[in-house]
Amino acid sequence: MNFYSKLVLALLIFISLLTCLESGQAFGNEEAIHIDTKDWIFPTSGKISDEFGTRGGEHRGIDISGSYGESVRTVEEGEVTKSYYSSSYGHVIFVSHPSGYETVYAHLSNRLVKEGAKVQKGQVIGQMGSTGRSSGTHLHFEIHVGAWEYNNDTTSIDPYIVFGKGEVGHEVLANLHTPYLSDSVHTHIEQQTQSEVHHIVKDGDTLWDIAIQYEIEVKDIMDVNELSDSLIVVGQELTIPKPLTSAHLKSIGFIEVLSTLGIEVNGV
Ligand SMILES: [Zn+2]
């Protein structure tokens, strides 16, 4: 073998090694990704309308279609690396997470955070919309191992690796980790958890008793009922807010239903 053949061979080996390393980094160990991201939550509520890898491999995220203006939340704490208007992504927010991942939230109707902002897991950062290259109201959500790169996508991974295998039509709820298996479970939970409850104040009731009874904060009751102090009177009707939390799911017995179906609930 002459010098040039050796050089070409060495180059080929070097390139194939690089390719291996790169794909290892980008798509590598699913188990490791699953462990890193086991506490992530779905960024919004809606129905899965398109999956990763469709459109001839061009679709690098997952689409969740829902109501215009629906809250869009960060899946994990982090720092906003970009918040701007793009002709393709529309109003878009990028969040870099301490675990080393970067997530992208696109086609928003409204952005609520600026570049450099520190965000908590579940914090509302924007609202669902249809800006940019989008047909219909939905959130386009991407996950990258490492930082997102313009026009050079070697980092995106299938969100199903993080959240478990779903399919088009599955309902997902912000604050939960795994797509629901069927519409009926979802509808049932929504009816149970998102309708308001009214409490008529009985003799001896205090706001603290009522808060404990419904597993909510005193402050939430005061806010919803516009109370300026903790004084309540017998016969008064109080609106009890019922935010969707694992505590409420637990209190209405749905954790059992979900775990029977093999569904993980964040924080339980
Ligand atoms: Zn999309």
C-alpha cells in the first residue's frame, strides 16, 4: 500500500469513527435518556397530531393540537436560550435544561418569557397558536440532546423516548408524563378535575379546614373568592378551585385507574 492509500484509509476510519461518536451522542442510549428525563411533563394539553420522523424524516418533533391560547409549559427547569419570531417556527421559545437537553416550543400565539429568563418546571412560557409555517392550532415540540443547531439537525430525538410510545390521536395533559391510552380515560379525568366545586360554609368551618379537605392552599381559596381576609360566615358559598395536580388525581382515586393501565403520573 502506498502512502496515499494509507492516508485515504486512515481518513476513512477517522470519518466513520466520528460518525459513530456523533450518532451515539445524538440518538444513543435510550435508557440513559429515559433516566435523565423521567420527571419531565408534557408541555401542554391536547391531542398528538403528528409524530417525530414523519414528512420524509423532516419532522423533528411532535405536534400536539389543542385550543388556541392553551398554556404551554416548560418540561423541566432551565434557562430561555431564544425567544423570537421565526418565519418557519413562528413565535418560538428554546429552553436549555441543566440535564443537558434543549427543548423547543413553536407556533405559539404569544411568548411570555425573554431570552435569559430562568424558568421552573411547569412554568407557563407561552400560549398555543398557529404562527409561522403551521396549518392549524398546535404546539410543535422538539427535544435535542445538547444544543439545537440551525440547519444542522443531528441532535433531535423522538419525544416518545422520553414520554413513552404514544400515537396520533392520543390525548396528553400538561403536568403528566405519559400519553393516555384512550380518550375516555382522559375525558373522565378532565371532568373530575377541572370542574369547580362549591362549598357552603358550615358552623365551625375555617378556611384552613376547607383547604385541607380539598387539598388546596388557603391562598387559592382567598384568591378565587376575592377574600381580603380569612373571615367566612356560615352559609357563605365558596368556589373551590381544582387545579390538575397529582394530589387531586390521587384524591379522586384516578391514580389507581392510571397505574392499572400502566400510566405513570408525574410526582407520584
Ligand atoms: Zn411539528
